[in-house]
Amino acid sequence: MIERFKESIPVEGGPVEVFKEALLLLENGAVLSGHPLSGSIRLTVNPYRSIVVETPEEATLDRNGVAALLDAIDRVERASRERTVPRECLEDYAFIDLDLLKAGITDNREKKFEP
């Protein structure tokens, strides 16, 4: 994932650590681009999670983004206590994460340039 997107910030750990890093970025004026739990294929147990944040010209606190991330942290923590991910599924989950990330970036670009 990191190799494909030059502005990526690697985060050690699982989805919760990614969400917490995103919260720090939002506290510094970034805006969440898309929902942190996009998709519907057991993504609360997906060990991979990519999030897109943007830095607007005027920094304000993205309250909706903060709320979405806090909710995502709660949901993932609850789900991860209930299930473990089989090793043979890891590559599939990585592919799904990349596919959702690319789709979200494409969708967001299209929305920005709509007349």
C-alpha cells in the first residue's frame, strides 16, 4: 500500500492504531475523506485499514470525522474481541482494503470536479 501512494503515513498495528493516527491528523486540521468503515465485507475484522485525510486551506476541527473515527474504534475493538482472522485470509483483506481505497479516492476526485 505504502509504495502505491507517496504521501502515505505508515502506522504500526491494526485498524485501531490507524484510526488513532487519523484522529491526531484531524486534531491538526485535516479532514476525513470518506468513512473509516467503508465497505460491507466483515470490515470490522479486517486487519488492514487505509484512511484518506485531506488538509484544507483553512484548518478547522472536522467534528463529523472525529465522531466517525471514535465510532469506528469502538466497533472494531468490539469485533476484534469476538473474532480472529485466519492467516489464509490476510492477502484477501489486503486486496479489499486497497480496492476500497482506490474507489474512495476516485469517487472523491469526481465529486470535487462536478459542475
